[in-house]
Amino acid sequence: MANTSSAKKAARQTEKRTAVNRIRRSRVRSFLRKVEEAIASGNKDAATASLREAESELMRAAGKGVFHKKAASRKVSRLTARLRAI
């Protein structure tokens, strides 16, 4: 348990940040799931559109520090390669 006032404030900030990051991570996963479903169905137009949205959301999350930038790039790269294979 935090004893000093600065440690208490840091704990409060951590709680808020964790909640926001959980929402951001969930949002990115939802976008990725839409891409996965479109690729699985073989619908190239829908997959392309959903990949564009997912890429934007992933890079935004990477900029906020939710994902590492290289991890986000790797996910986009792999999804793009799977999209091209359709």
C-alpha cells in the first residue's frame, strides 16, 4: 500500500491508465477480429476495408504505448500478407 501522497497519486494514475489501456486494447482486438472474419469468409473487399481501419487503430494504440510499435507493424504485415493470399 502506498504511504506517501505522491505514491498514492501514482497509484490512482496507474488505475486510470490501466482502465483506459484495457479499453484501447479491447478496441484493437475487435478491429482485428473483423479482419480475421473477413479473410476467413474470403471476401477481399470487406477484408481490405476492415484491414485499413484495423491498421489505423493499431498504429494509434502503438502511439499511445498500448502495443509496441514493431509488434503493431508485425501484425499489420502478417494480416496484409494473408489478405494478398486470398
